Amino acid sequence: MNPSHPEDITQHVRRYLYVFYALMFGTIVTVGASYIPFGNREINIGVALFIACSKAFLVAGFFMHLISERKMIYGILAFTAILFLGLMTLTVLSFADMPHHAFAH
Amino acid sequence: MDIPYTIEARPDTGLYNAKVGIWLFLASEVMLFGALFSAYILLRVGSADGYWPHGWLNIPLGTVNTLVLITSSITTVMAWASCKMNQFGKFKLFHACTLLCALMFLGIKSYEYHDKLTHYEFVLKDGTFADGHIVKNQLTQQPGGLYTGYALIKGRKVEDERELYDLRAHKAGPHEELRIEGPQIVKMGSYGPWHNTYTALYFTLTGLHALHVIGGALVIGFLWGPGSRMWKSDPERFTNRVEISGLFWHFVDLVWIFLFPILYLL
């Protein structure tokens, strides 16, 4: 739900600024972490995707107000999430057909 | 005929209609980009050993572009908050910043595209590879595919093509001016979408994203310019329009949050 009273908005504006700082910080951390040799590339990929997901949560949750939306929106997004996860599951399952060299990078 | 529920919430959904509409649209957009991300994963995992590029893109420029998009996201949400607080002047200011950020993002992206399209790889008859930016192009391709003339490039020569793929592992030395003779060339091509799987994915993903930036900027530009007249006649409806365009803009930012690490950093 969106804030509708000016006092609520002022409170939200402060929150938007914190999210903005967090996103900026997250970007710097993403770049910095990509230069750290964690041992294998999978860990680097995992770290980068974890930070990206955290940033996406902040944008969707606060800038797009998903943290307090109506049920209707959650319903639409639940369907999308199911289809998206299905797509990614199919992608991962298809790895079984890949030649063995495929997981080197 | 009046469009219903442009301001007040529809009783069954609890939302004004445009908001339901934009979320349905964004849901379809998630699937569009999801399919492309799926293609990226498949092609990357299936690529031959040592032939997935690393370090081909300019990380400082990509980082600046990420920061620019994040800045545009905060100015977008602040523009909407300004409308809610009845501060039309601030709305104009914040959305002018959003538009500037959009232009800056597209400017940097264009520079990056230009850099890739003027960057060439040459496969030479002696089995080596020359790689660099064209300084002078006097090459002519004959009907049989052979080249005559010469090209001057600023770059380097390598024995193993894989040295051109992982630029993080094989640090490129200083680039020098090289003269490539046409008859020595077996094959040549720029780093456009046709170069390899990686550049095809890079141009497709970032190109589609850039189209979204252009679309979003056009809508925001309209609301900032001629569309802002509605503020006087129907401020609540105008505020809702700003919110809808903002939701789209945040989605564009969200997509870039994933594109940046997978294309530039990993």
C-alpha cells in the first residue's frame, strides 16, 4: 500500500534514501567481490548473485512498494514466480545433457 | 467516455486499474528477460573450455552506469513522493534528473557499443591472432574472400586465441600500432553481435534493456513535459501516472542489477 498522508510520505522519503545508500554500497561491494579469488568461480558467481538478489529485494520491496502491497499484486507475482522457477528448473535439468566439460566455467 | 477507476480503487481488486495493468505487464516482462537469462545460462555452461570471455567489458564504465540507474531510481520515487506532497516544482526537478540519468546511461552504453564495433580480431595465415582497434582501414575484400591492402590497428598479437578470451587471467601488455597486410588475413571481424556467443548475448540483453530505457525515458519525458498539464486539471490521476511510469522504471533498474554482474564481472 502506498503512503497517502504527507507525514507518511516524509517518513518514506527517509527510507528511500537509506535504500539508495544501500544500493550504492551494494554495487561497490559487487565490483570489489568480483576481484577476490574465492577459490573457484562458482563461489564468485554465488556471491555476486546473492548481492544482486539483495539489491533487487530493496528495489522491489521499497521503491516499488512490494513490501506492503495489495493481495492482488502478490497473486500476479506468485504466478510469475511459479512460471519463472519452472523455466529455471528446466534450464538446470537440461544440464544432464551437457558434456562433462561444461561445468568448468 | 471516462476510463473507470483511474484514481479510486476498484472494489474487487483494491487498486486503481492502471496499477493492475502495469503489474501484469511487468509479470510478462519478467518472463521475457527470464527466457533470455535462461539462454545465457545454457550457452555459458555449454561453451567450450577456455572460450568463455572474461574481462571483455569496461568495468568502471559498467559500474558508473549501474550507479546512474540507481540514482535515476531514487529520483523517480522522489518525483512521485513530491507529487504526493503537492510539490510540483520538486517533481519537475527530480524527473529532470531522471531524464538526465537516462541520457547519461544511453550515452555510456553507446560509447561501449562503439568500442566493441571498432574492435577487430584478425586470424592470420601464420596461425597467430591480431586483436585491436582499427586506426586506419585500407583493406578491400576480393570476390574470393581474400583481402588486399592493409590495416593499421592499435592492439597486440597472440599465438593462442584463448589469451584473447580471459583478459583477467592473461593481462594484455601495452598495445602497439600493428600493420596487418591484407593477403595475410584468413578471417577478420569486429566484436559485434556476430563475433561469438558472448557478444551475441551481450548485445541482445543490453540492447533489449536499452530499448526499455528509451521507452521509459519517453514516457517520463512526456509526463515531465506536455503530460504535466494534467497536474492542474486532475492532480491525483497525474500522480498515479507518475507512479505507474516509476514502477516500469524501477523494473528497468532491477533488470540491470542482474545484467551488470553476469556480463561485466563473472
